[in-house]
Amino acid sequence: MRIRMNKSSWILSVAASMVLALAALPTVEKSMAAGPPTVEVKIDNFSFAPAALTVKAGTQITWTNADDIPHTVVSDDNATFKSKVLDTDEKFTFTASKPGTYSYFCSIHPKMTGKVVVE
Amino acid sequence: MPQQNNHDEILFDHNHDGIDRRGFLKCMAWAGTGALCVLEGGVLKSYALNDPSGVKKAAKGELSFVQISDSHMGFNKPANPDVVATLKAAMDKINALPVPPEFMLHTGDISHLSKPEEFDTVDQILKSAPTKDVFFVPGEHDVLEDNGQQYLARYGKNTKGAGWYSFDKKGVHLIGLVNVMNLKSGGMGSLGAEQLAWLEDDVRHLSKSTPVIVFAHMPLWNIYPEWGWGTDDSAQALSYLKRFGSVTVLNGHIHQTMQKVEGNVTFHTATSTAFPQPHPGAAPSPGPMKVPADQLRGLLGVTNVNYVRKHHALALIDSTLE
């Protein structure tokens, strides 16, 4: 079966969907605002940038490996967070939920160290 | 250039063996700039890398073996998009040696990402070696994710702990050490208490005239701590070897040739068969060094080690893949 739509009803339906979309927009914005704050750390030239980071509890931290060589992101206690081996352009995300100071390093190149302070 | 008279290099010949520190440093520079360097029968000699007669002359001795390192199978970035071809070129070089090596050492970073297919590829290429005797130690790239379990299953038969072991060849005692496990934040390579205790015990029964060769992935001397090019507890390991007349330490990891003589210990790092790395501090990081394609093979290579019984000395010959 084929629904035939005349021009005026087509305009109406487009208008109606636009109204619906507009109505939905604030909801979308609200949910984005309610999402966790995010912070990026770049792994480049065998170092974490920034190496020291202070964030609010609940912040999502994402590390991206921009080197030609694989790296890892591992908390010094070897437990709080521990990434898989990140090859070039691979990412690791950790949500810093508990306040505290977390030192971390690359377990393959342990001279690479960083710190996250969660407030 | 390298065929010049070497006598003018010897200023302080403490051991009356024709070698002094300056001679070695000079030799080191040649190795890095496209010449090969030979310590044969205790006398420093050098040969042009592509001088076949030099290589032929150097390849005589009681015991001759080859060290390869850092094949990084799986690496495919611009520094060297074809690490299979360069490893095969290394095998061709080894197969062309006038005297086939008694055995081969691979000082780690066999694979790039510890993937089974990467190890498989290397194993396949090594089948073309002139010897079936290949001894391995792991690099940090070989023990990713699984604490080295796969490495041990493949290469660790008859080894202790994380894969350390020793064996004897024609009166030379060889020791393979593992310094890439349980690395601590801010640190360098690590041997650990268990391995150190084993090492002390392993060499206890040896007479001090036994030539000892130690091989491990990361350097057992502090080349450049800022880049982690060293091993935190290597001094303790070397203290167990002090009483021996001839100790040679062979490492990989830094993808370039370096040598140092300290007392009776000669330290030597080998080039990679995959990609070069910058000289210490010469770049912001130790990442792969991108060089023009026509220069790449001049910076990759193999090391031929030649033991001459009469003099109790080892000749190390680095040759590039060109």
C-alpha cells in the first residue's frame, strides 16, 4: 500500500517533525551537560602530556597514543587502572571517581610517568 | 679510513693487549658511521664494512657465533615498513659468512606486539639460519599483556624463572638474563632478587679463567638513564662476575652499536634488524628514527662474535645489511 501525500500535508508533517526536534533539543543538551566532564592526555615522544593533571571526581580521562611505539597507562599500585597495550592511535579511558592522588607510568617504558589528582 | 695504522690510537695500554679506551671510542664512532670494528685476538682492528677480505680475515677463531636483535616483527611504520625484508637480509648476511656460526643469539624484541603471528613469522625466517641453535632472551615487546607466558611457552624450555638460563660452548660460559619483567615506575630494566641469586650461584663453580658471555635485552650498563637505557640492579649482577678474566656483555634494545670497556668487562650493544633509534639525547625521545630509504639498511645489522682461545678474547664484528 502506498500513502499518497499532498503538498500541504507534507509541509505540515515536516513542520511537525521540526517542532518535535526542537522540543527534544533541550533534553539532548541537558543529557550532554549531565555527562561526565572529559579530559584528554596525549602520549607523544615517550611522555604523557600533560604529565600532571587535576580533575574533579567523576572526570573521564582519555589517553591517546600518538607514538609509533606501543605504550601502556598503569597506576603505580597496578590496580586502580591498567590499560591494555596501546598501539599507535589507540585510546584508554578511566573515570576518576574517588578523590586522591594517582601516580601512573608506562609499564613498557617505566621512565614515562604521570600523575592524576582527583578532587 | 678504517684501514689506517691503529697504533696511533693506543695511548694507554694497561692490559698490554693493544687496546685502550680511546681506541675503543674511535672504533665505536666508526661502527656508527658505516665501518666495522674488530677486536681479534686481543688486538683492535678495523675493516671497511663492505670489505669482504676484512670480514673473511676476522671470521677465524675457536668459536664464532652471531647476535641478532630487535627484529620487532609486526612493526610497519615509516621508519621501516618492511621488517620481514630486513630480517631476511640479515639472514642472507649470516648465511654468507665464510665460517658458519656455531649458534645464534637473539637478544629480544623478537615481536613488536607479542602477537602469535609475529613470533611465527620470525620463527619461519630463522629456519633459513645456517644453524638450528638459536638462543633467545625476551625484550619488553615480547612479554606484553600476559606476563611473558607466551614467550616462555615458545622459547623458555629448560629456563628458570622468567626465562633465564646458562650453557657452555667450547669452554665459554654463556648466560641469558631477563631484565624486562616487573618494571617499576620511574625505573629502568630490572633483574630482580630471584634472578640475581640464581646468577651468583650459577657462576660460583666456574674457574676465573672461564670466558663468560652475558646477554640480555636491555643494556646492563647505564647508557642513558633519561631514556631508561640501563638496568637498575645490573651493578649487583656484574659484581658476581668481577673475578673472571674475560667477561663480555651483549645487549640490544637501543638499536645502535655501542661499546665500552670497564676493567675486564666489555659491553656491547647490537643494532636492530628493524629500525634505528637516535643516539642518546640526540632527539626528544628514543622513538624510531626515520631515515631516507637508501640509508636504512646501513643502520641495521648483525653482530658476529668470534672467540679466539689462545688470547681469551672476543672479536665483535658489526656489519650492516647493506
